[in-house]
Amino acid sequence: MKPIKINAIAFQDGDGCWIGQGIEYDICVHATSLPQLYKTFEREVTANFCINQKLGRPALSGIPAAPEHFRKAFEAAEIKFSPRKQDLTQPVQIDEVGVVEEAEAA
């Protein structure tokens, strides 16, 4: 299976937690640090894979793209990074993360 690549934005909320918002898929997670955010996002997407597989549906079935303002925030992000080396054995790859000061609420 060819890995699914997902882009995301990351920003801190008022309490200092990091929020990760997918771009191609409207998946949102939170964590206490950027490295933990990546792991949490990957875990949530993998859980969706497993659930959809048990239901006989394609991976990420039924999850629409995030609202357009998140894509615009991603494109405008001045800081972007790839969380880790690409591993073709993993079904999900967080391709690039844009760090933004804040994202407009949905």
C-alpha cells in the first residue's frame, strides 16, 4: 500500500497546548509538545485506518478536507518542517507541518 501523505498546521492554544489540524483530512488533535503532537496525529489516523478496515471501507473514508481557512494558514506559514524521515513502510506520513501563531476557529 502506498503511504498516504498528510499536511498539517500546528499552533498553540491559550493554555499552551499544541493543536494539530490536518489539511487534506479534517482531523484535529492536541498534545503538550510538538514531538508528541506528531505521534498523536499519527495514532489517530492509524486508528481511523483500523476502524475503516474492520468496516470494509477505504482508509480515511468519510473524512472531508479541513475548512479552507486551515489550508490558507498552512500555505501562509513561515515555518514549515517535515517531522521525520520518510518511511515507506508506514501507511501514514505527515509530509509537512506549518507552524502558525494561531488559526482562525472553524
